Amino acid sequence: MSKKEDWEIKYDKKQKERIQGMKNMTDEQNNAINELYDAVNDIVCEIQECFDVRMSDVGKLEDAKWKIYHAFNYQDRK
């Protein structure tokens, strides 16, 4: 096996940090992140396909935004 290059070592370290970060989240936070990802993905796909946004997609995005707001205590940010 060949020796890893610096960028590979950094990438592997970052991946381990990301995995650990995801494991450290509460169920509420994890669900909020998943819902936000799905809503953003849906709206981006809709824009790419027809350059139009449906109000139902905007509603999903708004719901996901509020879940992130509460799950990560954004109200306490300064």
C-alpha cells in the first residue's frame, strides 16, 4: 500500500470529524438537518428543471428553516 499524500490525510481527518459531529447531534438536530437538505435539494432541482418555484417547495423550505432555528438555538445567537 502506498503512503497517503498530505491532502488525503487531511481529507480523512475531516471526514472523521464530520462523522463524529453527526453522531454528536440530537435526534431533533439530525432530523432538522435532513429535512433542510431535502427541502433545499427539491427547490434547487425545481429551479434547474423549469426555472420556477412552487409555493409548496417554499413552504417546505420555511418549515425546515424553523426546525433548524429551534434545533440549533439560533434564537440565542448574538
